[in-house]
Amino acid sequence: MVVVLQARLADLDELLIDAAQDLGANPWVAFWRVTFPLIFPGILAASLLAFALSIDDFIITSFVYGQTLTFPLWVYGSVKVGIPPQVFVMGTLIFVTGVLFAIASIIAQRRGPETRDLKAASVT
């Protein structure tokens, strides 16, 4: 997660934050109106990566789980007895969520240049 966020923060232009503060925004408002929207894709990507890795790392989870029953351990324990329908429901939800994120990303990429061109045309 750290690598993904560092890459996003490296692209952050500090002049935008300075410009927001020059225009009267306090540091809190500058963070929420300028910094956070710029780093949000990195935060979202890092959290999705962490979620995917936590589902995938069953071996590590099985060694270090302690007293906590995690989702991968519950699925593993359920398969020994017989696969309950909840496993299929969770698998379907995870798959559909991934597909929806992919579709939303494609739509956002296709809409991106058009909206930027319209904003640039309205400023001039």
C-alpha cells in the first residue's frame, strides 16, 4: 500500500496547495478540497490492493490468526464440512464488485478528456 500511495504523492503538485491557501483556504480546507481529491485514487487503489492481498494470503493467515476467525479461514473451515451457500454469495459479490469497478474505470477514462475540454473552453 505504501508504494502505491508514495507514487501518488510524488505526482502531487505542492503549488496547487499553495495556490489554495493564497486564495484564502485554511490548511484544513486546502487538504479536503485540493489534496484529498488528488490523492483519493491512490488511497482507493491501495485499499483495493490490500483487500485483494488479504483474501489471497490464506497461508499467512492460517499461521498467524490467533483467536480471530477471518474470512479465508471461515471459507476453509466451511469447505471441510460442505460448502455453504454463503461462500458462493461472497464469491459472487467480490467478482461483481471487481467488474463494476472495472466498468466505472472505463467510463471515467472515456469521459475524462471531454469534461476537461469543456471546462477549458468555459474558462477562456
